[in-house]
Amino acid sequence: MATKIAEARRKANLRVLQRLDSLILDIQGSATHVVLYEFSVDSQQWEKTGCDGSLFIAKRSESPRFKLVVLNRNSKENLEVDITGKFQMQVQEPYLIFRETKEDGAIRIRGIWFHDNAEREAVSGLLTRIVSSLEQIEQLEEKHSHDAEALGVRQQQQQQQQQQQQQQSGGGGVGQQVAAASAAMQGLSVSAAAAGGGGGGVATDGSADGTKQPHRHHHAGNNLVLDKKSLQLSLLSLIQDERFLDLIHAQYLKVAQARANREKHGGGDGGGGH
């Protein structure tokens, strides 16, 4: 019967705590009645703060994972203290003393007086174990963060080195890369000479008089020939270069103009036949 009453009381207290903090999951420890004191630097004495009531060590779903809460019976101003690996406390009878840092950086020395000494020992032991575990976890997280940052720096350096190597293997200087890309693209474009002659076809290995000409790949001595990988590297390094884009755009305009001329002349010849 006593166990059922204690469990019902624990659930009721948990609901109250969850109204204060919706991230609270469970109650890890508690004390029936405590009084909060604060050490006065001016008077060098402990002074009551007006906060007393039940104390709870609550577990949360997010950081900080634990919180010390005193539900104040005198007002709505409860005591809520985050428990982290840096939480500092000690037991000096009749108080459990801890340090609390204000938002402005000032430090408060506070003491919690327990009506039941056994409850003070139980709460201080629980807090010691929690703080020790959190300190180890935070140290591991800090080390992991530093390792991840160092890894990111190394990866960035490796990427920069790879980009430099790609630029070097793609050709010496922007001018040479433009010339190389232009030579490689000539085999894929419409010949300006053939387009201007009105033949209406794509440039082939045959000349205007039908004489068979040597294939372009036989002129490796006069033209820069790129393999697939070199062409890829050259294009990757040139895609953001304005001169390269000007070259591509000029070639495009030349082909478009030649096509328009062919269509115009072809349309005129067709009209005269009728």
C-alpha cells in the first residue's frame, strides 16, 4: 500500500515538474523539505532567500540532461539549476553548498538545508555520480568536436591540392587551355569555310573539289590533341573563365549565322524554280 502511495505521489510531482519544463522525462531523486540559503559577502553569513519546499533531481530529454528544482511553497519563484559536468558542490553540514553563475557573470554561493540528513546524503551522492558521468561525456564530445574540426581542415587542404593538380595537368596557363579546348571543339563544330560556301553540310574529311583529305587526327604535329581525361580537366578549369565563354559564344554565333544564310539562300533558290 505504501509503495502505491509513493508511486502516485511521484507521478503527481512529475506532472507538476513537466508543467514547468516540458522536456523533463523522469525524477531521479528527491527530498521532502529543503530551505534555500545564500551566503552574503557583506555580512559573511547565510541568509534565507524565501524559497523552501520539495527538491527534485529531474532528467531531461535535451541538454542540459539534468536539472535541480525546488518547488517553492512561498511563491511562484522556484529554484531551477542546470546540472552539467561543470557543476560545483560540496557538503558542509548542515548545507549542501553549490556555486551558481548569474547571467551577468556574478557568482552566487548558495546552500540547501535539508530537514532530513539522510535525504541530503542521498541527493549529494546522486549529484556526484551525475556530474562525474556528465564530465566524462562532455570531455569526449569536446575531443570529438576538435577531431572533426581537424579532419575538416585536412579535407579542405586535400581538395585544394587536388584542384591545383587538376589545373596543372589541364595545361600551363589560361591561354594554352583556351587553345587546347578550341582545337578539341573544332572537330565537333560546323566548319566556317564550309558554312560560308553555302554547301549546307557539316564539315567532312573531303575537300570542296572532292579530293580526299587526311583525317584531323593525323595532324598531331600541328594541332593540340587531347584525350578524354585532359579535355575534362581543361573544361572544368575553364568553365568559369570569361575568355573561354567568349570563345564558345563567338563560335556559336558563327554557326548560327551560317545556318541562317543557308536557309535564306536555299529558300530563294526554291522560289525561283516555280
